[in-house]
Amino acid sequence: MASSGEPGSAGSAAAQALLTLVLDTNIVLDLFVFGDAKSQPLKALLLDGRLDWLATRPMRDELEHVLAYSHIEAWMGRLPLAAADVLAGFDRHTRLVDVPVRAAVSCADPDDQMFVDLAVRHQCLLLSKDAAVLTLKNKLAALQVEVSAVISPQVS
């Protein structure tokens, strides 16, 4: 797990900036478990090392918990894919940072507050399909946080 230091690899294009972002658990599931077609541009950027995906230990813990849901386990069993594989992908691609203080913007879904808090702290893109997060789009924009359900095609 990358815990500090330089995130990702800039390759030969040192001037190419990494896109800093926070991914909620459902987006992570789309990337690593469900293979959602809408997540493929995001996956390509991730695999190319063009993203600085920020996460905290509680986010990883939540993912681990969700991966144990019976319907998720059943889905992974058909692939076959193990929770350990998904967690290894999370560990490989994230940069763990400290849990931030609570943001001035509150999410109606307390489970999603940690994603809002981290995106506000780092003033970065927050990818989420959760309605409670998406309704905060305008409030978060005032705090320099873009909220979207998918990565913008302009980024890739």
C-alpha cells in the first residue's frame, strides 16, 4: 500500500499532472468487481498511473466489509474473484492519507461522509453514484470539489 511518498509514476512526461480523486465504495466495486462499462475510462487511467487515488484506512475497512456481503461474494464467486484480490487492487492503487476533520458540508448518508470529508480536505474530484453525495454537487463545488458519477471524457 502506498502510504506516502510519490503517488503513481509520471513516466517520461514529468509535466503530466496526476488527477487527484476520491472514489466511493460503489465506484470501487464497479472497477474491481462488476467491470461496469462506465468505469472503464477510469480503470484505464488508473492502470496507466495517471491518478492519485486518495483513501483512508476506514475506506478500506468499509470495502472489506462490503465484500463480505452475500450477494457480492456470490458475484465474485462466478468470476472467480476473491475479496483478497479486490483489496490487493485497492492497496496497489491508493495512497493512504490521514482521516481528515469533518467537512462543513454534511452528507445525508453518514456512511458517505468520509468520502466527502476527504475530497473537501484535498479539494479534489469525488466519484460517487450515491444520490446523497450527488445532491451535494453545488455545495461541494463552492469548496473546490467536483462531484461526478463517472470520470469526465476530457480527463482521459
